[in-house]
Amino acid sequence: MIPVVIFAAATHAARLEHVNPRMAEQGWGTLGVDKSVSGGKLQIGDRPFEHGIGTHARSDLVYLIGGAYRRFTAWVGMDAFTKDYPRGSVQFLVFTDGKKRFDSGVMRPNDSARQVDLDILGVQTLRLVVTDAGDGIYADHADWCDPTLIGDGPTPPAHVTAKEVYAVRTKGLRVALSKDGQVVGLNLGRRGVRASGFSTLFGEARNGKTKVARRKSGELLFIRDTVCGGRACVVTESFRPTESSIRWTVKIHTSSKNWSTPVDTHLFWPAGSGTRFWTAWGHGAAWEDPLIPKPFREMTLDYGGFFSRDDGFSLPLMTILDGDRALSLIESPEDTLIEMKLATAARGKRWDLSFSRAFLRLGDHDVQFVMDLVPHPADPRCALGWIAKRYPKFFDPPNPRTYEVGGGGAYSGYEGPLDAAKLHAMGFSMNWKASLDFPFMGLFLPPVTSDDQEWNRFAGGGGGSYGSADEGRYGKTSLRQMAAYSKQMRASGFHVLNYFNVTEFGGNIELPPKRDRAHPSGWDDPTGFLIDRFPGAILRTPGPMWTWGGAVVMDCGDPGYRSFLLEQAKRHIEKLPASDGICIDRMDWLSRFNPNADDGVTWIDGKRRSLYRSWISLLSILGPAMHRAGKVIYVNCMIQRPDLMRHVDGVYDEFGNIGYKLNLCSFLCLRKPQVCWTPEPATLQPDPDAYFQRHLYMGAFPTVPLPGNDHTILPSPEVDKLYADYGPLFNALRGRKWVLTAHPVQVVSGRAKANLFRVPGGHLLVVAFAKTPEVTVRVNALRHAGRMVALRPGGSHLDTTGLLTESLTPDTTGLLTESLGALRLRPVRGCIVVKIADKPG
């Protein structure tokens, strides 16, 4: 048998810029590989470098190296770009397994490069930090040049060739296992596949024999003693047949306290020319159909993605499609996952598909991961349907009223009269009330003494400060005025979501505070209020992190701050009865870690609190409170993970106009409304029809032009005409849920894309991107249908009962048996949607 992980004996050097950090945070820009953060060539003082990493303070890079290297060397300093910015200053720090090993001292522009040369034998975690040297991050461009790991690097894991000793079966799948509990083959349907797989701790070396136990349920347990990084562990892997899968569970027990290493699961597959791969990916900025499987290629994707990167996946699953059958490996969204990557890599004649989970603390408690090997027909919708059915609490909205609320959105502060009929026809449903009603970020409904007491709307903006002359420039408001606006909108048939934010606080915050702290401050003093009420919530890494309008980034897991946020939710429920709920902004900050707190499960090079865990803790209280009051919760999900969506009813995605963000969010919103930001008229270009049709195809609603829209699309005759053309089609989409069976709809002839949704009272067939004047579509998911209505852009409307008109003709009679027959459709501008009512009785 080939070992799970072995290490090469030959010493070699690995350039760190070619190693992906498991965590990468920085104060500005994106990480540069062989270039500075500003995109230029690397240079420190007068010395140029060909290789290295360009970053910006405050920067924190974490590499998990598994004890596989002996030395780390590098040259550090401020990038020569900063020579004209003498205010810049940084400090380089290197930590190994939590111990500070190198401190450059304060470095400034034009300083010569300083060398790092460290013994790292046995080190598991290498952490490279750049601080702002205590004076802010202005012009703090920092370079790690020629960073090199020297030593016995890890050999990639290999396909297992051991003999079959055990087997576990479910319908459509048989998994063969070795005596050590490694997958050594499987049968997918009637076809045998020389696949293999295993789970391992990074750097693991097995220590002794594997014990095997069998339970009456058919479950097989494999219990092995192992050593990782000098620490003894017991790993238990089990394989249990279920009705639709084989459940693969990995449990890790160790008595060594407070450490961490990645836990990886590998699946090796002999890919043929017709084999395809799929996951819940986003693809690039230009929209691409995410339901189409791709040939295997090498890639690494981050779980949850990030709003500014297209290298993410939003659901913890991967699918291999081979002929007419497919196999999915699906991880439970109930698992505690801090960080996870999905990677595909060529290993000889096979592809190595892996989940790698990091930053989970070992030793304090047992760590467990639950996966399912799921056989199904070769359609990605089946994988989506399985995870949504198995874990409904992450996909079903807690408050079904969201289907009334969700539709075309806006982000407007306008409170004047509206042409309600026109807006309804354009698909408008809900306004996320633009974020200037509050006196400062984080205080959304101040504790005023009466509902008529007024306050100045927030005057801040961007990253700069604002002064007394700015106060009141957006006018005043009050609780009574906010309540009246929601009531007015409801009377017009529209819905209001009020602004909420759990990761940012303040305006022009002064840290350290300059004023006398002898007496508690009132709510109109953001700095004093913050310092008096919940100073421990400020995210310090080590200094505070600044954001919009002079606010600071906050950790919503802090008990005092969490209580404050819950107070605001209670005030919202009591004072704004006609508001339909809240939309929570800026989930991107949740990818950060608080080094000054402990969530009990996270470990990087010490105890930390993951803001993912802070969010989950807060929403477990905030969600039920809002839902009991009939309110809904929407989010601006700048990171896409189902474990963050447990108490969320819908999404208003600020970057949903970008192709990969539309796709990533759509997979989270299989059963929830999804609204996507449309920034400006230019966003619709160069092809407005394609823009609207990709939203229809994915079941998403666009932003509708409303007066007062804040950095979203504004009304104009040209824009209004486009929305009027497509408004009836989006209105037909209201309340939709994806149909997630195998091949629910099929384009038989013509070139087009088609998708099928369940809507109240029936189904909605969406045909988009048609390249021929006539398209024939078969609806395989339905056996019977009632009345049908076809809608096309620009108002062309076809109404039928049983036997369809010339433009919508089945190839048999109106009442069909096996499926809905072949519908011959004539799109307009490449698009047609068909409302298919349930058959009466």
C-alpha cells in the first residue's frame, strides 16, 4: 500500500511566492506575486529583486507547512515605490507556531533590505506579518523578496493501490475499502471505477495497525493511531450506507492541547476524455453558465469566495460526471468550517480532488467532518437538490413572507411620491432604504426620548472625515418619519428593508480618544459611546481597522456589542411595525479573525475568534427574534457560505452584477429570493438583453431604477423602457424555487438555454439566449399542466388553455403523459418565459 503522505528525502528550495497562503489579509490592494502591491517590479532601496511577494500594511500571511522544511530565508523592506512618500513606515515580523522569531524594527522608504534567516525544523505554521509601525497604513507598500523554504517539502499524496477487504453499498454505489479504511475502488451504477480516496492530517505518519469495527446498520469504522507534528492522535473514519448515499465521517481525537493542522480528504479519479468536473463555482467577471460541467483542470478554490475574487465556490460539494452517471462528494454545512479549499490537481493518469480544512483547534475537543458520497444522474442539479433536501434549514427561508418581499430591488433614500403602477410593471418590489437614516454607522435607531425627536442623517462618506459643516446636509429624520415611510410604501404595495450592519461602527472615531473620559458619553458621541459601551468589540490587528466614514471594524461576537445590536433589533420591531425587516451590510469583514478573543474552536498560531463564528452566534439570537415578529432578514453576502445563511431569508448582493457573484449567490438562494445590484446604465451594456436574461436564467432579480438610488441605477427614459420590457417576466419569477431533478428541462432543437422553477400555483419555464427564431423545449419534470401563459420582452403575450397556439405548440395533444411534450417556442430578443399552471384537481 502507498502511504497517505510521505516526505521526499532530497533537500530542495521552494519559492514562497509559489505557495498559496492559507490566510492572506492586507490593508490595501491585492497580494502581488513577483510584483509589488502597486503592480511594479520589486525593489527595496536601490536593490531590485526578480521574485517575491508585494503586500501592504497591515498584512498577515499564514502558511501551513507541516514541519516539512528546515530553513526560511527572505529579504524585507519597503518597496521603492514609496521613496516619494516619506511618511510611510512598516515593521516586518515572522512567527513560527505562534512564537515571534524575527522583528525588523521600524523600516522606512529608502532603507536597505534586511535579511531573514530562520531555522524552522518541525514548524507547522509560518506567519508573516507587516504592521503599520503605529502611524497608520499610508503608503505602507511592503516587500518580502526572495522568500524561500529550504528542506524536505511534502510529496503530493498518491493514488492508493491496496487490495479490497471490505465494501459498503447503497443504491447505485458500491465503495470498496482496504484493511486500513482507504477507498480502493467503487462501482457507480454498473460501471467499475479504479478510484481511490482517503482522509489525512497534513504531515501525518501512521503509527501501528488500524482497528476495524462493524455495526448492525452496515457501518464500518476504521480506528487508527497516528502521529502528526510529534503529537499522538486517534483518527476514526466510518462509512455508513444511507438511503441515497454512503456517509463518510472523519473524527479526530488528541490529548495534545491547542494545535492545528489541515485535515484533507482526497478522491482520486481516472479521468477519461469524456469525464467532467463540477462544483458550485462562479467563473469569471464576464457571466458564464455555472451549470455546465467542465473538463478537469488544475485549480484551487476558496470556500465562500470573496466579493473581489472569482476563485471561490459557495457550496461544500464537488461532482464528477462520467457518462450518464455522476458521483458527488458533499460535506455537511453543519460542520464547523473556519477555512476550506477545494483543489484539483493532475497526478499522473488520475486527478486528485480534495477538500482541505484549516484553522480548527485540535486537543480541546474532538473534531469531526461529515461527508456523503452521493451517486446520481449526470446533472449538477441533482447534487444541488441532494444538499438542499438533506440540509433544508440552510436553504429554506425561516420566514416564508420573504416570497412576498423578494423581487426587483432598490437602494434609495427618496421618500417622495412614486408612480406605483409604473414601478410594479417594471418589476419593483422592495427598497433597501439607503444607509443615511442613521446618525452614524452602527446606531441605526438611536435611543431618543420620543418618536418625534429628530437627528441629523449621517454625513460621512468614503474613507475621509467630515466636519460640523457637513452635519445636516442630508437633512433630519425621526422614528416617526421612518415609520411613516414604511407605512406609505406598504400602502403602495412595496416593501421596505432598513439598513443594518454588525461589523462596522461609528463616524470620525478617535482612537485613542482625545476627550476627557470622566463621564459616560451620550449616544450622539460615537467615540465616547464606543469606548464606554463595548471597547472590546473593536477589531485590533493589532491596531483598529478603519472603514467607511471614519468608522471602525467590529467583532459582533463581543458580548457587549452583541447586546447593543439586539437592542437595536428590538427597537426596530417596536418602532417600525410597517417595515418588513432589515438588510445586513458588509459580510466581507467576517473573513477576519480577532486575535484578542477566543471562540473555542479556532487556532492559527494561537487562540482567536473567527468572525464567522461571531456571526453565527449573533444570528442564532437575532434571527429568531426578528422572525417571531414577522420580519425578514436579507444580507449583502460578500462571502457566500450556507452556514452563514441559517437565519437569512434572502440576499441583496451589492456585487451581483458581476458574473461570478451572480452565480455564487444563486447557489445559496436555491429556495430564497436573490436581488442583484445594478450600479448604473453602463452596467446593462453592451447587451441589455443578455444582462436581463442571465438574471432570469439564474432566478435572480435586478435593481430597478428608483429616484434617489444610491450608487445604483437611476431612472431615465431609455432605462425605464428596458425595465418595462422585462418587468412582467421578472414579476412572473416572484416566489420561485429551483427545480432540482435530473434534466428537468431540455432544449430539443434550436440554440438556447433553459431553466425551470417552481412558482406559486405552478412552474415557470425560462428560455434565454436563444440564437434561432424558433426553439423546441421539452419539460421533463412535469407530467401534466393546466393553463399556460407565455411572456416575451416588450409585452408580447400568449395565453392558452389545453391546446396551445401556433407560437406555443406541443407535438401531441394538450394533455400529456410522460412529460410536457415538446413545446415549440418563438422567443423575442432571444427570450420567452412560460407560466405553467398546476393542472386543476
